[in-house]
Amino acid sequence: MPMTSREVVRRTIRFEGADRIPYALTPEYGSDFAGVGMNPSPDARPRSGVDEWGCVWENIGVSNLGKVKGPVLADWADWDALAVPDVRDPTRWEALDGARDRAGDKFLMAWGISLYERVHFLRGLEDTWVDIHANPSELGRLIDVLVDMNLFAIERYAQAGADGYMWCDDWGLQHQLMISPELWRDIWRPRYARVYKAAQDAGLLTFLHSCGDITAILDDLIDVGLNVIQMDQQENMGLDLLNQRFGGRITFWCPVDIQATMAHGTVDDIRAYCRKLVKTLGRPEGGFIAQWYSDPAGAGHTQEAIDAMCQEFVRLSHGYRTVEPGVAGDA
């Protein structure tokens, strides 16, 4: 009897062997995942408008993304006036009622609150970088507010039957980390560790979206309990390097590289890259989940490219266990 989606995802992440590769693709091609989150989410990123913290957002061109026009915590002297959302407000959690039943046999992903991006949404990116050196105590106080919000969220999601816990923190530039890895270890590593330990103690697998070159801290993230890294870029780091340094120790959740092959490659290039992702980052026992990028217009992806990627990932998934171990990408 085929495994359920929930089993496929969990066994893949735990390197326990699944009967196919899990995926999260467009509605036409299907997904092994269902999602649940707070409503409203304290980490909401509107295309335009004002979020709960008071940040004003404006849209970036044709993208689904917005950017903060002006930070609300421009001066640490304004700390007492900061409108911290009440994560314990019962109305925020109404979406959890029946979430496990609605998910059926799918893996239920719960959404948390970023520990880096939310800080620089509130402070501004450059001031956040200055704070690392000039105001580490104030910076740590703000991050700890976000950590505590995540710890409460984990309790609620675990009670509701969620399987995984995720947020987004883009840490990388194209070829290096945004900040010193040593300072990341001093300030952020212990906070990530607190959240990931709480999640795992509650029975939740841990996920992080982070793009750019994050190789300098990926060992640290694995060490503190990260199970799955969702990265939309890989070619700037290199699939072989990712495999050599981290393969078999963490599960990669990836689309075809959104800035390179997916945007500029031919249909044949895209299909070949799908096979290379599975072969290089995955293992017969697990380690790879296929993904699509949900803002194709913003990244310049054509429908032809999207279809080629999704079709190839589905083909690889359902033929995975019919090939010899170690050559799944050649199916």
C-alpha cells in the first residue's frame, strides 16, 4: 500500500526511506503539504499597506513581494512605544480549529515568526547591522521577544497536530553571509537553538527558508536542530559543494534555481537540473523535497518552464523507487 503524503515527507526528512520523492508543486501538479498559520500573522509581509507592528509596506514592481518604506523602531528610545502584537490573542488561533482534519493525510506545516527579517523590518537593514556592533543588548532584547512569540506558537501548533514548523530568514548575499558568521553565532545561533529545541521537544520537524550563500552557517543550523533547508537558489553555492558538505545531514527543499536555470535555461536544461537536484542532494533513504517558486512573475519564469519543472519532478517522484540506489536522478 502506498505511503500517505504525511509519511512520505516525514520519512524523507528523517532519512528513513520513502516510496517516492515528496513535492510541493502548483495546484495542477499537487502537493504533499497542507499549511496552517496565525490569522493575522505577526510576520505578515503585505504587498502594500500597514502590518500589525505599524510597518508601512509598498509593492516591488510585478512581484508579490513588498518592502518596508520606513522602520517603526528607528530609535531604540522608542522601544516602549513599539506595538508588539499579542501572540496570545485567542482570535489569532481560530484557524487551528480542525486544521489537522482538513489536512487529511498531508504533512501539516505551521508558520512561525522570523528572527532576522522581522528585526530589520522594524529597525531597517543598515541599522540592524550597526546594532550588531553598537547596540547588541537592545538587539538581543528584540530578538528575544520574537523567540518568546515562537515558543508560544509552537505550543499551540503542537496541540493542533501540526507536523512541521517554518519561517523565512534570508541570510545570504550571492557569495557570502550578510553578516560575520562569528557574530551570527554570538547573537542568533543560541536563539535559533531555543526555538528548534522547543519545536523538536513538541514533536515538530524544523524548516527554514533562507536564500543566498548560507554555507558559512549551515553547519551551525544543522547542529542546533534544523531538519530542512528550503533554498530557492543553489547554483551560487554549487550542488556538488552542498552535497559534499551537507548531504545526508539535512533535507534540501528546492525548486530549480530560480535566478539561473529556471529563469534563463531551456526546457531541456530545466528537466536536466531537476534530475541533478534529485541525484546530487538526495539519497535513496531521503534528503530531498521538490518545490516550485510561488512568485513566478517576479522571478521571470514562464509557464512553459514551470510545467517542465513540475512534470519532471512528478516523473522522478513516481519512478524513484524503480531505479538503482544512488542514480535516482537518471530515471
